[in-house]
Amino acid sequence: KTPEKKVPLGLALHGYSCTGAIYAGNTDWDRVARERGFILVFPTAIPGPLGFQMDAFAPENLPAPSWNFLHRPNGPDEFLFFRELLRRVSGAYPVDPARVYVTGHSQGAMMSHALALGMPNLFAAAAPCSGVIIAPVHEDFVALPELRGDGPVPIWMFAGQEEQWLIDAEPRMDNATGKTIALWHSRNRLPGKAEDRFQNCWTRHNGRWLDLCYENSDGQPVLRYTQVEYFPHATMPEMSWRIWDEFFAHWSRTEEGPKRNEVFLNL
């Protein structure tokens, strides 16, 4: 209706062996975008290996769509791909560069972490689902020189309590979940220690969501983590709506860094 109006852009990244089209159908993100008035892109990764060893995914299996989130030299350069994707979409559509967001599930969550850590100046916020930096690759991932950006990025991570085979929903400093929260606690320059809130600072939302929130010195909730009770390694439409309405729609990026919009953005 108003093609000259700049609107937000979201990237929604599928998990291993999935596609952008399947991810759209599983998450309702396309409906969120239509009703809230922003552009959404569902890219599909090039077929390749999982990126780490798991019994369920033998290396001789038929290659499936896979993000090269570990920046392996024999795989595609995902940072180059996403820079070019953003350049082309922004050249063809009225994208507001201050309101670009990234979310994804599982391996797409790992890619979301990589983009937010490696290119923080491009993203106003990130929301990885099944979304901590997983234990099998945690040390290799955080050591990547490509991820040593120095900008804060508001982030909201989710994990189901029934995906223990890959993610411990309960954060501790001796597991990957606690270490991931601590990493973003440091990156977002938050006061105190991340682990100080692991035990008694949860709030319950709508029955089964356990939310943990960290605020910066200005009182802005830049780091959130949520456990979902009775929930497996998956996403659901309610998660997409929460991410947009409670999180993405409230953040923009300025030259000074992320800015919290106290008044809900009526798009």
C-alpha cells in the first residue's frame, strides 16, 4: 500500500536437512510477517555435511541442506552469502537497515549465533530456537576468529525441556546452555555474573514457558533465555509470534548500537 515506506527485514533459517519452504510451513513466520508488515526471507542452505559427528547422521548419508556455521574451508562462505543476500534484498525492496533480524532453528540457530556474533553491526536482534551453542562444537565455534566482533546484539534463546539428547534446558556453568548465556552476557556487557540468575529468577508465561531475562545498565532487556516445558527439538507458531511481538518489534540498531523502543512499533 505504501511501497516507499521502509520496513523491517527478518531472516528465518531452517535446521539441518530442512529447507526454507518447510521451515515457513512449520513456524507460521510468513503469517507473522504479513500481519505485522515486514519482509521475511527463508533461504535454503547448500547440501553438505552436518558439521559435527552424531550417530544419527553418518557421513556417508546423502548430503542434505546444511549451514556451514563452523566456517569450514571446504564449505560455502556463509558470511559472504548473507552479506550478498542482504545487499540484493535491500536493493530490490524498501528495507529499513536499522531493523534487520535473524532467527532460526537447530543448525539454523547456530547460523543465527554466527551471524550475530560475526556481523553484529547488521542485526538489531537475534532469536535462536533450540538455540544454544551446542556442546559437540561449543569450543571450536566460540574460538572462530570470524566471530570476534565487538558489538552487542539483543538475543532471545529458546530450548525445549525434552531435547536433552542435544541441549540441556537447565543452564549451569558446566554445560553448553550456561556457557552460551554467559557468552552473550559478556558480549552484551551486562553487569554481574550470568550464573547468578540461573536458579531463582524465572518467570512463567502462559503455563509452560519459563523466561529468564537480563537487563543492561539502562534497564533494557538485551538477553533472554526461555525453557519450554513438554517441548522437543522443534519450533511452533506461538514461538514466532512471541519473538516478533515481544522482542524483534521493540529493537532497532543505531550508530551507537541497539536501541530499545519503549513504545511498541505499530507496523
